[in-house]
Amino acid sequence: MNGVDAIIFTAGIGENSPSTRGDICEYFEYLGAKLDPTANDERGEDAIVSTLDSKVKLLVIPTDEELVIARDTKALIEK
């Protein structure tokens, strides 16, 4: 990558594994990504987990995969 604006962590591991987010962000330090360890302790809620001086915004955004599957299934059945 030649640069990024944001890295978004979502779904099971992205939402709920601070250690995995930490490992990933450590790898992306060359992009200027800086993880705030205190903010990174959050789970299951929308959160900005990057430091204020990070060149890359790091976000945690929860998902509801079961709801998406249910809506898609309903749409297919109604066709």
C-alpha cells in the first residue's frame, strides 16, 4: 500500500481481540499507524483506537452478521 486514510477492524476478531488489533497495527507502523493501548481495550462498541498523532485513523466498528444474513434471506424469499 502506498498509504491509507483508515484501517477498520470489524466482525468477530476485529471487534473483540485487542491483541490481534495490536499485532496488525504494529505491522502497519510503517504507514504511520499508532495504536492507543487504552482505547484499544474497548470491545463491541464503535471506537477510535488510534492516537491523536497517528497518520492513519484506526477504527473499531461492530457488525451484526446474523441480522445481515436474515435480511438477505428474507429478500431472497420475497422475490
